[in-house]
Amino acid sequence: MLGVKRLYWFVLKSFVPLFCMTFCICLFIVLMQFLWRYIDDLVGKGLTIDVIGELFFYAALTMIPMALPLAILLASLMTFGNLGEHFELTAMKASGVSLIKVMRPLIVLMVAIGIGAFFFQNNVLPIAQTKMWTLLFSMRQKSPELEIPEGVFYDQIPGYNFFVDHKNRDNGTLYEVMIYDMSRGFDNAGIILADSGRLMMTEDKAHLFLKLWNGESFDNLKEAGQSMKNVPYRRESFRDKSILLNFDANFNRMDEEGMRNQYVGKNIAQLQATIDSVGERVDSLGADYSRMLVTSPRMGVKPFKETIDKKGRITTSPVPEVRPAKMPDVDSLLKGANSASRVNYISQALNKAKNVKQDYEFRSMVMKDELSVVRRHDIELQKKFTLSFACLIFFFIGAPLGAIIRKGGIGTPLVISVLLFIFYYIIDNTGYKMARDGRMAVWEGMWLSSAVLLPLGIFFTYKAVKDSAVFNKDAYMNFFRRLIGSNIARHLKVKELIIEEAEPATAIAMLDDLKLRAQEYLNANPRRPSYSAYWLKGYSRSGLRLLSIDLENTVAYIANSRSKLVINKLMDYPILRSLWFYHPTNYRWAAWTAMVIFPIGLTVYLFGLRQLSILRHEINTIISVSDQLQALLSQPDPEESPTSSLT
């Protein structure tokens, strides 16, 4: 028992430092992604280092759900890759310790991390998201740091556009100043020109004090002359002029209450309460809309009335239609009216139709917005659980995969981890967007990535426990070789020691039997089977195996010859292969299914005809080589036979 505990401690000591390192690296990477995404909202605002540090702290907490699964995947790959590369995992298995037993302490650790991730998602993350988004929105609304450039227009002061030709950086004096005053609207715009000026901030950082020298100002007085044909303006020349501009340079935090009421700032209980309340409102609106549609005479249906039966159920029944004694003839009304009246009637009808349409569109938008609120809250609710499950899945992918590839370090595991995580992120983001837009049920979209990766984790765990060669190139090559075939050359050499030499008469008799069996196989199988015959019957693979056994037995017997000519001629025999394309299936239902799926069935059929043609050529080669061998064996001394007998 003490040895087992030491083993557990050894595995934990191997995993935990790597996990801490990879978690910090992954968190730093996703934090840099956050920085590049929102850098435009942070640069040039004159924010203090403590405010930026606070934002990055809350952003780091918010990015933990993205960094944690990737860190677990990378750490488990590196840990078991190192154990496999240093043969420590092999020594454990040789001692009778299975892979599952080696993984047992880490499985317990992953369960603990999953439970912690759930409570983090439910209790910590809503607070961190609320504070992060509140800070970010406050930074977006903060005025930029005042720094007027030279030679270009500067529009960061609300209501004003500044142009400065050049400035003295020592004392802050501006030269050749042009100011467009748009604070009173475009129709009342003003222009100020000055030789020089100076711009200063007030002590409370709520206003800008502008001092100008030697200039002119032009003001548009359109409001004062609205009744006049020509718009008046005012021109003013000044030696010095002082202007106070509204410019709040302070950092003002927004109230967190508004963000706390959003879905990102709620825990499971609050999310469920919002879903229930909004869901009841949606059901009530839907019932009202459906009742209005059923009872509305505009929809072209008979009016209904609602009644309550003895069991308290609401039922609807058609109301007898009461028609006037004489229905008005619309055509006669239009014919009897003048042109202006007809236009008026049609305009009123169109206006009523448009009003009804707008009313229904508005109701539809209200219902769509309410359903969107329900979906967003439900998505956030599902996220509380998906992170914990994703941590377990990534561990059961990374640990067995590391044991299979047996590559430690950070190179190969990093490449595999990034590829798997990109695959997971694409599927997860696709499911999220489909759930958000209502194209898929929320639980289906949010659990889509887990459903896709779970079979992958089960597969890798099974292969690692069974010590299967998942990434063995030769195994896959042999599979495709059996599927589509590959010509294999036969190699024989003259034996230095022969215990029982081949008798020519026996060899000739065996060659006669081989030729007979080969010819029978050719006669039993058509040269070019039809589409249906190929799928339903094909070429007999059992008969081909018997022919192959007969061929190998004949070659094995005649190979006990001392004649080099005979041995060389034996190498002309092909090696028969039982390929899948000779007879794709023995099940008639599968054959009929393949025939019905015409594009796939026809493609396999055409490729199969090619393989059957090659097979017939190989069998004909067997017959031809057998004839030549019989001619060689029938000669007294095959070593001295003429060369022409080989052709």
C-alpha cells in the first residue's frame, strides 16, 4: 500500500508543477488576446496604472474558463509524454500497474478541479465579469488625453475641431490656430482663426481654458434670422480672447447595478429566476397574441369565443356570424364615387393594412426580444456546467494521448494541444452562436463541443489501456493495402542446404493442378460483371484464398530446387491478395443499399472493375509461368537449357 501511495505522489508531483506552468502560460496568452482586442479603448486615455491593473485582474479572472481546459490538456500531454519517453510508464506497466491506476490520483484531482470550476463559475465569475465590463465601459466613455497634433485636424474635444500648424513644445504655445465650433449645431457653426494660443486644463479637470491672441471669429446667426432670406453672420476681431470649453478629463466609474442585472452578473439561482419570470411573460404574450389572431376578423377566419368546461379547461367554439340584411357592394360604391373619393377609400384601406402590419411586426419584435433574453440567460446557465465537464474530457484526451505518443517536452504536446483546442473552440463557438440565434436548442448548442470530444476521449483512453498503436504508420499502410491493394514482389533465393529436393514429376503434377484450379476460377467468374452482379456476387474471395494456398504450397515445394533458372522463374509468380474490392459485401441488404446510393456505388464499381482486371491478369500469369516451369522441369538439366525456353 505504501508503494501505491508513493506512486500516486510521484504522479502528482510530475503533473502539478506542469499544470501550474501551463495554466499561467495559457492565461497570459488569452489575456494578451483581450489586450489586443480592447487596446483602442485603453490607449490615449491617461488612465492610471492602478485602474489598468484592476481591469487586467478582473479580465484574468474572466479568462480562466478559456485557459483552464487548454492548460489541463497540455499538462496531461506533457506529463504522460515524459513518463512514456523516459520508460517510467513502461516500468509501471511491467510491474502490473495499469494505466488507469496510474491516472487515478489525477482523476481525483480533475474531479476536484471540476468542482472548483463550477463554484468559480457560479460565485466568482459573475462578480468579476460585472466589474470588468463596468470598468471597460467607463474607460470607453472617458475623454482621451489632451494632445493636439501638428498639421492635422483634432476632433477629440466634443463639439470642436482644432487645427494647429505648429507648436512650441517647451511652453505649449500653439501657432496658426483654426477652430471649428460645432457645439451649437451645424446650422450655427462658428470659425475662429488666431495667430497663436495656449490650451490649459482647469484644476478640477472638468474644463479647458483656451487663450487666443490676434485673431478673428465668424459666427453663423441662422437662429436669429430664420425669417430672413439671407442668413446673417457675425465677425469679430480680437487681440486676445478667452474661451472655457467643457472637457471632463476625470475617470468616472459607472454604476455596477446596471451590469449586475445583466446575464453576465448572475449566478444559477438568479439566472433560473429570470428564465422562469421571462418565460411566463413570453407564454402570456404568446397566449394573448394567439387569442387575438384567432378572434381577429382581419385574419379571414370565423370569430371564436372561449368557454370554461366543468374540469376548468378553456375551449373555443365558433361564434355564429351575424351578417347585415344586405351586404354592401364594394364595386358599386367605387363606381358611384368620384375619383377623389375612390383615391381616399383606397388610401384609407392601405393605411389600415399598414397599421395592422406594423402592429403585428411590433408584437413579433417584442416576442423575439423576450425569447432572446431567455436564450442568453439559459446559455449562461449551461456554461456553469460545461467548463467542469470540459476539464474532465480534456484530461481523458491528453493523458492517454501522451502515453501513446511518448513525447515529452513542450514541442509536440504544444502542437497537438493547440490543434485540439482550436477544434474544440470552433465547435463550441459554432454551438454557442446557433443557440444564441435560436437555430438550435440551447442545451444542444452549449453541449455540442462536449458531445463531439467525449467519444475522442473514450477512444484514446481505450487505445492507451490496450497499448494499441494508434499512430503506427505501418498499421494504417497495411489497412489501405488490404483495401485497395498494392503489388508485392516475390523474392526467392537458391537454398544452400536442401533436405528434401523437389522431384520434377511431382512438381509437374502440382503445376497441372495449379493451372486447372486457376482456369476453373477464371471460368467461374465473369470477365466484366454487371453493376448488380458485382455488388450481389462479385468474385469469390474464398475460392481466391484456396487458389492462393495452392499457389504458395506449389512455390514452397519447387523452391527446394538447385536450379537457378527454376528459382528465378518462381519469382515471376504473383502474390495473390484478397482485396475488399473483389467482393465488397456478403450481405444482400448492404449490397442493395450501395446500389441505391448510386454515386458511391458506381464509383466503387468502376474501381472494382479495374482491380478485377488486374486479378485476372495475375491468374493468367500463374498459368503462363506454370507452363514455362513445366518446360524447365521436363529438361534433363535445367542449368544447360537454351535461353529461349525462358520466354
